[in-house]
Amino acid sequence: MLLNHEYFMRQALNEAQAAFAKDEVPVGVVVVAQDRIIARGHNLTETLNDVTAHAEMQAITSAESFLGGKYLVDCTLYVTLEPCVMCAGALAWAQVSKLVYGAHDEKRGYSRVGQSLLHPKTEVVPGVLEEECAALLIEFFQKKRGKV
């Protein structure tokens, strides 16, 4: 099996589906090291009643625990939605090597503020399975607004 960006983004989409099933904003994440998923996460802000319980924060903590350290050098974080400013800051502190995201977040995405929020060595790959990632979010918010 070829392990590529689409494969890992589909794994992140599985996490987003888990969030959707819990009535959480459907954002999912996987962290990959040496072609192996070492952490998974999805939004838990409603479940934990915690505004900082974003998918990225859950996965960063889990990956750091798995690796036994606070840095994610040589790791790639796949997330279905462009990280917010808070999560981009956490990714910078964790020194993640690569960020791959699906849908752009025009309202709250870190790129509105600037690429400099990430660690200078972090490589960014935007738009992987963008339509699928965006469709899940659109469905969630339409359901919330009673349009589905």
C-alpha cells in the first residue's frame, strides 16, 4: 500500500467523522512519524467543555507522550481544516516538521495572520482532499442551522 498524503488525510477524515458523530465540529488529525500514525485526535471542545480542546491540541499532546518529548521534529501533522492561530502556535512550539491540511479556514485560519506563526522550518502542504474535508464541515453547520 502506498502511504501518501491522501492516505493519511483519509485517516484524519475518519477522526473528523468521529467528532461529527459526537456533535463536535468535525475536525480530525493524525500525526505521522516514519510512515506510521503515532497519534490521532478530533475536536472535543463540547465534550470537555474546553475551548482549547481542538483536534490539533489533542493530537500534539498524544504524539509528544508517545515520543517521550515535547518536540515533533521529523513528524507530519495531517488535519482536515487549516489550523487556527492557537493551534498554529502550538505547532510552532512543538516544531512539527510538516503540516498538511485539507480545507482552508477563511475566517479563523492561521494564514490570515501569516505563515510566521509556524516554526520557520515547518513545510506546509495545503488543500489535500480539500473538497471532502470542506464538505463534512458544510454538512455539519447546515445541520446545526436546520438546513439539512
